[in-house]
Amino acid sequence: MFLFASNEDITQAPKQAQDKPPAVQTTGAKIADVKQNESKKTAAVSQSETDKKIKELMKKGMVQTTPGGEQINNQFFYVDPLIETPKELDLKEKPGYRFVTVPVMLELDVDPEFKNAMSIYRPSTYAMTAPDGKEYLPIDYVNRNEKAWKFSYQYFSGKKSHVDLVYQVPEDAKVLVLYASDSAFPRTVTVKIELPPVSKALTDQEEQAVKQMMNKGVFNTYPGDPLQKKAVFHVDAMLPNPPKELKLKPWSGYQLVTLPLIFQDTYYDHDGSSVNYRPNTFTLQAPDGTEYEQIDYVNRNEKAWKNGFQYYPPFRSQIDFVFEVPDDQSVFVMYASSEAFPKPTTVKIGLD
């Protein structure tokens, strides 16, 4: 079926919402204590209300998902994990705001007779809505496949469209919901987008501390470093969310960091013997020297790693470790040293 564009007005004016400040009444207790207790109560109520509003926004979608989330059958439209703002756009942030770049994908597999059929697809009009009801439209975008999507509204079936949408939202925004609906795909989609807090910049002293930590390793690397892909031990790119099966939620003021640790030694003959490998002892160290231990993990290959310390060659071990760290800190260093590999490795974790 061929679908053609209409001249309808697709823009929406942003909604405004203001919250009244909470009234504080004293009862003879210390004013400081009353303010502290009231602050905790307000925060709890505020978070509860936020969660409720996000659920309401998400219910508008027949398909409810997250960036990089698991896809269902015939889910033609989906969102990949958030990425950095495309440099080719040369955008400058307004004070108090930050950019959020959302890679949206559309791919319709159709019968050969319908290949290249055109349908209406307008991702540059998809708004992200905050819990207070305010909407944010894309301020710019990059079309990564001009054969699949043309003139900002025409999608041609049989091809994969990839468009990086750039939004500008308040820097204190924590969670937004993207609503996607078009003639090109049959089911409406809502995407819950959780944003990391804006991290404070490192001081010169902290920068020096990070350098000293990194110098402790024979190998200096970072998550997803392509130069270390073949190394016996390395850390794959950070996962956007902790494993669902762990059902983890961060404490207020903290964030969860999930790192896939990879280890595979193919030099030893597979005779059934094990090597001492204890990645569950690796910590993340902040510039001030504070160390953060793993709070949980998922062992992705139980043939390779058993009992918390036994590695069996030549299998490939992947363990997704979850750390809980302050949400206002952006840089940590992992020092990885083990009998299983001869040279210590330091991994710089940047959360920006």
C-alpha cells in the first residue's frame, strides 16, 4: 500500500507546569531537624509522583521500551542506546541545558512487490515529555541513510532508516518519555529515557590523581577499547542498564554502572584444570581515593568461571558487574590484577 504525506500541522506548543513550594510548619522541634525531615518527605513524595506520571506517559504506547531495550516481534521502530551529540552539527548548549541524542531506527521487511513503497515517517516531530508535562522537540538531527528516509517525512520500505535526533533539555532532567507514532509502523511506541546526572568537572588535583592511578597498570585502557579486543583480559563497552534479572535500583544520589569483564586464555591446553581468577575483587576508585565494590553481577558463562574464583580455559568468560557510585562523579579507575594474567590493567571509566 502507498501512503502519502498530508499538510497537517504536526508541531505542538510545549506545556508549562509549576509546582507550589511545600509549606513547612514547626512543632517546637529544632528548625534544622524539621527542615531536614520535611526535605526527606518532599523528596519521597516527589519521586513517587514522578514515577506515577512516567507510568502514565508510558501507557500511551502499545509498545513500551527503553533505548537499546529488548525488541518484540514485528517491532519495526526502535531506539538504540543514547550517543554523544553528532560533532558535524556544531551545536552549542544553552546555559542550564544539555543535549540528548536519541538514535531512532525504522526497518520494514516487506514482500519484493512492495519494496521501495513510500509511507509517512516524521521522527523529527517526536517529542520527549518530562514528568511535569513539558514537551521537548528535536532541535536538529542527522540522517544516516538518505536512501531510506527523504524530505523529512518519506520512508521507503525494505531499507533501514537511522536518524540521530538531538534534543535540548534542562540539565537537571532525570527521565523523559519519547512518544513515536506514524503511518509507517502500526503500533505506537513509548520510550523511557533515563538521563545520568550532569557530572562535575575534575579539579587539577583530581586529574593528577587519576593519572597516578592509571600509571599503576602496565596496560592503560577504557571500556570498549578496540585496541584491547584481543587482550586476554579487557572490559567491553559499558551497558546502558544493569541486568534485568538483578532487579536493582540505585539509592538516591547514586547511579548504577554495569561493566562487562571479559577473560579468555587460549594458551593453555584444556585439561580440566582451573586458574585463579577473582574479578569480583576488582573495585572502582574515585579521584579522592574512595573505593566502590561491586554490589552484584551476572555470570554469562558458567563453564568458564565457577565458584567465584575458578577460571577454566579456553572458555570465554563474561561477567557483568554492577557498581553503585555517587551520581555527581564522572571518572573512576579500575585496577585489575590477577594470577590469571601477568600484567596489571587499569581501566578509566568515564560516565559523561
